[in-house]
Amino acid sequence: MKDVGIGEATGKIILMGEHAVVYGEPAIAFPFNGTKIVATLSESATATNTVTSSYHTGKLADTPDNLANIRALTARLQKEFGASAFHLQIDSTIPAERGMGSSAAVAVAITRAFFDWQDRPLTEEQLLFYVNFSEQIAHGNPSGIDAAATSGSQPIFFLKNKEIIPFPLHLDAYLLVADTGIKGQTRAAVKSVAELYEVDQAFTSNHLQQIGRLTRHAQHAIMSNHPQELGLLMTEAHLRLASLHVSNSELNNYIRLALAEGALGAKLTGGGRGGCFIVLTKSKDDAIRIGRKLKVAGVKDAWLQGLGVYQYA
Ligand code: PMV
């Protein structure tokens, strides 16, 4: 066993397919290096498990309910390793509850830190098992995409319960990732889609299947480097997500503004009802200009994500 165990994870962006992925449709996601989380574990100075984080500092048992996943995950790991009382430090630049996968990322970082602390090798399969365990508590019915995207280093094509397929992203375009500053509501949004499915299965499954179709087309648009086509597919996906009631007026207004300013496409990302949205642009200048306009309109934060080709130009 080591004195200190360290584990890291990144945020993630779902490019296409959120919500539909829960129903077996494909999704495309990638790790978002603009944000990161580090978990550090060491033996507790007291006989109790303690935590230092932006949410809570003190006894782990006293953490608020939104950290129930962390309590359950660490309890399980501690029991399985027969580990002593620990101190857990969480340092994160991933905004919480904004559709960037912060709950999965914290679980990835903690699981890695635990195995590192115990000086034990960790397989990809074990990592996903623990992260999905934690995500079930955080989200209710996770597809597993957040766990897959925050634990890897490459973009992925994802189908629930199927093999994760990494792929290189070489697209001649830029992605602006913008935070509305409003907390997303993944759990509530996933639940409300399930309820809509109960009430009107034909309507709901039609939208979910169409989102799946758009995602498959997006896969071709990415592989053949057709950003304009990808942009149109993204915007249509947003409209369908809005029809499923997982958008909100702020997201819709920001997305309208980005499109009016010449974006190739824009959509919410992640669970929705707040959180982040993504804007595809032809050039870096467009992305910067649109980012400025969005900030003036009220967006809290914006990051620029390159998509590959320009890096090699
Ligand atoms: O809000 P996030 O970052 O946790 O993304 C959730 C993605 C959903 O498709 C809405 C749910 C899921 O488990 O796939």
C-alpha cells in the first residue's frame, strides 16, 4: 500500500445521441480536456473517513445527498480492499451538474486513486464496473456513456452494453463548449423522457430513433470531414431533444443566437434542462466571436475545443 493514491479523470462532451443512448441508440462522445478532476487518497489522521472538496469538508458521512454516489463508492471500495479509514481530497475544474459528466468523472478519479493507494492494478473492465455502480446512484438509469467517455482519452462511438469503439477525430471545424450557468437536471430529465415514453410511446420512440439516425449520419459526417453536414445534424438533434422536453428556454435562446451568428450547428449536450451546449463553427475566429456574443447574452463560461484537422495543418 502507498502513502498517497492519486487518480485523474477529464470532463466529457456528448457530441450526439444523449437520452436516445439510454434506449439503445448510438451516441458519440469525447473526453473534454478543458476540464479535469484529481482525487487524492491517504490514511485518515482520525479513525473516520474524511473529505476535502468544494461541496463539503469534514466527515464523509456528513456530505450532502448529492454526494451519495461518492459515499457508496468509497464504502464499497474500502470494504472490498479491507482498507483503513481514509482522507479523500477532490480537486475539480469540471463544473458540476452541467452535462460534462462530473459525477462519472469523480467516480473514475476516486476508483483510480483507491487502486493506486492500495497499489493494485486496475483493468478497464473493473474501472467501468465501479463507475457504473456509482452512476446508478447518481443518475438512476445511466447508459454508461459518461463512464466510458470520462475514463478514456479518445473520442468514442458508444452503444449501451456493447463494445466501446474509439476513433480519431479529424474534423476541419471548431467546437465552442458553453456553460449556461444553470444547473442541469440529468436525473429529472432522464426520468421525464421515461414518463413521456409511458404516456406516448409512438411520439417518444420516433424522436429517439430519429436522434439515433442523426447520430449515425453524424458518424459519417465526421469520418468524411463534412463539418457543414455535422452542424445541420446537431441542430436537428437539438430540436428533437427540445421536443422531448429536455431543453429549456435559455438553452433554446442561446442556440438560436449562435445559429443567427453563423454557427454551422448547435445543440445542448448531456442531460439538458440547463448545463452546457455546444456550437460548431467553421473557423476559430467564428468560435471566438460567437463565444463573446454568447457571454454578453449571459453565458457563464465558454471553452474552445479543436477537433483535429487544424492541429496538423
Ligand atoms: O448530464 P450528463 O453529463 O450526466 O449526461 C447524461 C447523458 C444521458 O444520455 C442524458 C443519460 C445517460 O445515462 O446516457
